[in-house]
Amino acid sequence: MIYNAGEKTAVSCGDKKISYNSLKQHIAIYSGLLKDLSINRVAIFSENQVGWIYSFYAGWYNNATVVPIDFMSSEDEVAYILQDCFPEVVFTSNEKKELLEASIAKAGIQTKIFVIEECDELEIQGEELQQEINDDEEKTAVIIYTSGTTGSPKGVMLSFKNLMANVDAVSNQINIYTKDDVVMMLLPMHHIFPLMGTMIAPLFVGGTIALSPSMASEDIIKTLQENRVSIVIGVPRLYSAIRKGIRTKIDSSAIARLLFKLAKTINSRSFSKKIFKSAHQKFGGAVKYMVCGGAALDPEVGGDFDTLGFEVLEGFGMTEAAPMITFTRPGRVRIGSPGEVLPTAQVEIREGEIVVKGPNVMQGYFNRPEETAEVLKDGWLYTGDLGRLDDDGYLYITGRKKEIIVLSNGKNINPSEIEAKIENRAACVAEVGIYADRDQLKAIVVPNKPDFIGLNDGQITEKLRWEVIDVYNQSVSPYKKIMDFSVTNTELPRTRLGKLQRFKLAEFAAVKEDQVEELEDISLEEYNIVADFISSEKNCNVRPSNHIEYDLALDSLDKVGLLVFIQSTFGIEMEVEQLVGFSSVLQLSEYIAEKRTKMAVEKINWSKILKEKVSLQLPRTWFTGAVFLKISKLFFQLYFRFRGKGSNNIPDGPCIIAPNHQSYFDGLFVASWLKNKNIRETYFYAKEKHIKSRFMKYFANRHHIIIMDLNKDLKESIQKMGEALKKKKKLIIFPEGTRSFDGTLGEFKKTFAILSRELNVPIVPVSIKGAINALPRGSKFPRPFKKVSVEFLKPVYPSGESYEALSEIVYKSISVNQEPLKA
């Protein structure tokens, strides 16, 4: 298990250099302390130091199972582990001795303590190891306690076979670790990832460990430079922090930005190393690989390091797999993927979940047969992570099964995607945690202190509200919007390797929320009526300080509903601009209290609203409209690979044609496939802000485009849509209201469902596929030869369904037809 490398440096820590011969002599001293004791398990409770390594191998040389304990653990946490596995010996540090003694007393066990610093003072007098390590394949080598992202930790039993499957993969089968490599030991050794990557593997191949004296940036940089480290083992948060610092410097210089863009385009590691030589020298100039594990690395971070000329080897695994399941091979990195499967393992995707089988899979949880049976089934380890394998065998992680937030409307949300999006795009955010509460997405934000110097708590909250949360909310579908957030100056609850303990977030925020609620007992009756209405419509908590649009995320239809409610309940007519102009629900309520002419709570009656008379002059029909659509269809068939079917599903008479929305061309894609008889009867509606010029208005008024001013009179706009249907016309309405950002189906607004049910007209769902690739958001020109298809699906009839149920039927009809097109 330890290479015979003589006087070669095995461990370097500051000015201290320990050769392989000296390493074995020190291990022999530690091992001698245990030889007369009857032991099964040896625990280590200490910060990273050279004596930690001696303690670990001393346990192995005495045929004991080693139990590393997180040195940051509390008294209760240490007592829990001691009581769970009963180690006969614990190696600890001077600093942790007192806490350990209290933990032993609390656990009520008998165990012997050795202090590492005292053991280091013992003289070496020709000590030699008298035996080899008993590395029988099935013997339990270590018990690693999981870091507890979902509750109390469990002891993972890993055999020598499990450990060697990992070591062999990165040294013999794939030559990542060699005897010439210097590996930096930085992360805490109680976790299997740094234990394997920065101690066991380097000593197995005869490499050198460069132990950073502390986590301080100056110590890390000094360790990198003085030892010419070739392999850095880190976690995503470490690399994100480094990348943020580098990008800040690059973004502050126009020349540096240009060079970075050029390097990204050229995509040559040798070129990037020359251009960004100073960055490489900062790391010592010898870094061969940056290895990332412990959690998923954001693709933007990995991509930036690649542009800078560093090779990032990402892996996916878990303690239960010792730890690797997949890892990226040098020269075969794909940003966003943690690589290919461990050579001796098998990986399958079962119902979206990643499962693995092989010599790396744990023996089980210590004294936990029921929990073991939950994750180990017929030799297959069920990881709890969601993912997919591409045709080349690369794994892509799509989420954590237990962390996926499922809203009552059936929408699945991956909170880590939202966190990454905010943290990468908002430099003023140090970290953010997303969680669900009462069917709403909420956030806890830790601000980046230097960006808020001189601001008080209220100003910090407002800056985050408008510059971070609102900017994010404006870029996503309504169901992904953050409805409330709190601010804290303390770190979010995480494991030692940086995994967010999401199960603690709601409790973490609850204390603040309770304090706020105590201050928000509003006696104003108008406020309570308005708040109750919004709460029932949006299924959310409403606070006096909430803004109608930015905090409560009321969409166009919600605003219409609120305006109608205010008019019918309080006798006040308002415009949308006036409604959203109020800074809070409380301010709106105070205005209502001052201006109201009555107070009688009434429910919204859409049937009554749509029966109200409204003036609508339908645009005139020019023959050029049909000609334009036929030319468009021919162009699409030549420029794209455009196909369509199902137009026979459009019924005679009035109906709503409801396509999903992926590009600016979607209206034309749908209309160009209509039959001539339907073209004359089908109308679009367009927002007035998009039809500003005289020519555009002239064109719209002669080609079946109804112009709506959604900013001034939403209610009348919906009534006009209803009027068109009453005139036996067909209406194209995009239920999502806006284009998709990534091609996935967004949340449906209820407008089309209200019109369908109240006017008893059918809905024809339309599935558009491939348009997101032909003209994605941000693209100025359509991309040629992309496959685009339009399919008119079976009509859906209202049949007394609720608005929500009707909307869901149409949503499902389109969603089942959204499999990606084959190239």
C-alpha cells in the first residue's frame, strides 16, 4: 500500500520534508503504540497534519479498520460516531483533545486517546515495520461517515477491494497518478475523496504529497509554487472562487477580455498556456490536472479553466463507491460531463436514476442492514442521483432525486440549476440556497460583503431584490420564479466538501420569517381582503411589503383578475400601469381604503366579463396574406427541413389553436401549414409594443393580426379575443405567453382555457419541434438545414372541465409529443 521509494520525498509540509524511508519509520513508531492492544477499529479526530498520515497507516498495520472523523464536528456529532462504531483507540490533536474527552464521556464508552503532537516527539531508534498490511480484499479497510446532506450520518464500510478498484483505475488503467506527480493535500481527510486522491493513491504509486499548512490563500499559493504541484484536488466551490478572481481581473481589461475570447475560439491548450502564463505561474507552473469532485462542477467554471489552458478532470461518485463511479480521461474532457464509467464498473439509468455495480461498491452501512437494503439491490448501488448516458458513454448529471422540487402543478424543478445561474451571473452574491415552502420557490442569499460596503440591511435587501432576484425572475418561466427571499451574513449549512444541506434551509429561514411575521400583523381590512384574494389565486403567502409584480410574480391574467376583483369589491377602476406602480400590497390597500366606494367581496366571473359588449373591428383580409404564407412555407421547406401534419384535426367553426413557443417564427410555422379555407378564418393577436411603425400597423390591419394593448387594458384585450371567437373565427394563442429559453415546455397561462370553457370552443394543441435549434434566443439569424416540424394534435373540448384541468390536458397533449427530433 506504500511504495518503496527510499529517500525520495513522500510528504512535504512547509519546510519539513519526509522521505519514504522516514515515513515508514514514523508509521512504525505509531504502530508500536498499538501492538499490545486488542483493537478492531482506530479513529482519527484531527486537523490535516503529517501525524494524521502516520496514525492512519498505523491502524492498517495493526489489522484495524480506520474511522476518520471530521475535525470540525461538534461534541454531539463526535459522540454519535463513537457510540455507533466503538473504536478502541482515537488519535487526536492537542486542540481537539478536550472536545474528544467530552464526547467520549457523553458516548459512555471506553477508548484510549493518543495525542498526535506527543507521538511526534517520540524518538526514532531504528524502528521498522515488522509486518505488511493485511489488505485482504474483503476486509473492511475504513468506515467513512457520510456527511449528512439529508439527515444523520451513516458509517460506510469500504473494503480494500473497493479502495484498490479506484486506485488501479487512475494509476494502472488510466495513467493520471504516476511516481513523478506532486499532489496537494488540502481538503479534510475524513472524506473519502481527498483520503483516496491526496493520500492513498499518491503513496501507492510513489508520488509526493504537498500538504498545505492551512486553508489560507497565501499558504495554498506557497505550497503550489514551492512544490511545483502537478495535481490539484479540489471541490467546485474552490474552483468557483479561483475562477471568479481570475475572471474579475480579465473582465476589468479590454485587452484581457479580447485575449480570453480569442483563446476560447482557438481552443488550443498550448496557446492558452502562453497567453495566460501568469495565471499558470501563480499555480506554480507545473499543474497538469485540476481534479474536481465532491459535487457537480458548473459547466461555465469548467469551460473558463479550459479556456485558460488548464485541464479539469471532473468525477462523479459518492462515499458508497469509494468514491468514483465515473471520471474524465485526460485529453477526453467534455465540459459539463463528469466523464466515463470506472473501467471495472457498470452503470445503468433506471427510471432516470443512476445505478452502479462493480468492485468499487461498498460492503454496506455499519450496523444498518435496513438502510443498506434500501440502496443496495442485487449488487446494484442506487445513487439517488439523476442522469443520462450519451452514445459515447459520457455521463451527465441532471439532478438529485431527493432534491428535485415537485410543485402541485406537476412541474419538476432542479434547485441546483437555479443556484448556479444566480451565483455565476451575480458577482454580488457569495452563495444562494433554493428551497420550496408551501408550493413556492424561496431563496436564502449570502451577499458578497465587499459589494455592499456602506449599505445598511434594508439597502442590501433592496439591491439584491432588484439587481439579482428580479433580474433572474425576468429570465425564467413563472413556475421557476423565486417568490420570496431572505438575506443572511452567515454561511449556508453545508457539508465539509461544500455540498449544500438543503433539508436545513427551510428551518434556517423559518426563524427570520417568524420574526418578520410578528411585525406584520396588519389590521387594515382592505389589506386583509386583497391579501386573501392574491393568496388564494396564487397559492402563496402575501406580506405587506410584497410588490405585485416582482415579489408575487402576477402575470398578465393574474393582474386582470386582481383589477376585476378590485372593481367589483371596492368600486375602483384602475389601469395596469397604476396597479404595478404601487411599491407594496400595503400601499395598494391604503389607496383602496381611501378611494373605495363600496366593500362587498365578489368572486371573479369570467362568463360575465366575456358577455360584456366590446367593440372589435376585425382586420380586413387581403389575398396577399395567403400568398405570403405559401411563400413562407416554401422558404421554410428549403431553408430548414420543415415538415407538418395533422391539419385535418382543425375543426370547422371557431377554435383556439394552441402551439408551444420556441422561436419568433412559430406563428408563421403554424399558419403556413393551414389549409386555404382555414387561413381566411384564422387570426393572430400581437402586442402593440411589437407593432409600432405605421407600416407594421398597416400590414397587421390587412393580414389577420389583432393588435392588443396589454399594458393599458388587459381585460379589454381578453374580451376582444372572446369577440373574435364569437364571430366564428379561429385564434392562435401561445399558452406559454413567451418563448422557451431551452426548448422545454413552460408553464401555461389560463387565458386560452378561460376562453375555451366560457365560450365552449375546442382547443387544437400544436406541437412545434426543432424551432429552438433553428432560431434560439439570442440568435440574430436563423440556422439553415435544421429540422423543424409542426403537428396539429387531436382537438380538446371543454366538457365542463375547470380552467386548470383544461390547461393541464392541453399541456400533456403537447408534452408527450416533444421528444427531440432526430438529426
